[in-house]
Amino acid sequence: AFKIHDRFLEDIFQKTLVEHNYLALNEAKIENSHLKEIETKLTKQIKTEEEKLKYYKEKLHLFFYDKDFFNKKINNLSKNLTINEIKFSQENKNFIHYNYVFLSLNGNFKDLLNFIQNLENLPIALKIDKIKLYNTQGLKLKLDLMFKFVNL
């Protein structure tokens, strides 16, 4: 009777242990699968956030220029033109720095037009406020420009 009782308890113990291990193994597999799904979602989310960050950095880059930068750009763009005058002024409104540039140039029409087009195509956020074109002598023209840009 003792051997039967001993085998019975051993049998129950082994079944319980095997079933418990099986349940623990299944739970571990389910947990592992769930964690892999979370990892995949988080990896995709990180990539999306990195792309957004890159996009916003590029957009912010449009607003981080000062008057020295603009002075160099204007000198580079005005190759065949004579610069009569450059004036810079600044205004601060609500923590935003508005920079104004007054520019007076002399040259022929084609060169002045190229200058304006190249100025507009710069990867910089600027707005041309005024354009005045004067006929001085023959084909020589005078161009007065007023534009502004924002510096954060």
C-alpha cells in the first residue's frame, strides 16, 4: 500500500511539475512575443521621431542667420553689379528678431534680374518688401531693395 501511495504522489508531483513548467514556458513565449512587438513598435516610433527632428532642424536652420551671413551672400550674388549702399536694421517683437536690409545696386537689367532671382532662391526665409527700379543712363539701371529676415 505504501508503494502504491508513493507512486501515486510521485505521479501527481511529476504531472504538476510538467504542467507548471509547460505553463511557465508558454507564458514566457507569450511574454517574449509581446516584448518583440513592443520593441518593433518602439523602433518604428524612434525612426519616425528622428525623421521629424531632422525635418524641424532643417526648418529651424532657415532662421539662424545674422547680418554678416547676409552681407557675404549679397556680395557673392552681386558679382557684376555695383553696390551703392547696404543698411541693416533690427527690431525685436515677442522674442523674435526681425532684421531689415536696405540695398541699393547699379547694373544692367539682366544682372539685376539674376540677382533678385538668386536672392529669392537662397535657402533662407526672407521676404522682399520693396523693389524700386530706376533708369539711370542708357541700359544701366539702379535697383533699391528692402527685405527682411527673421533670426530666432
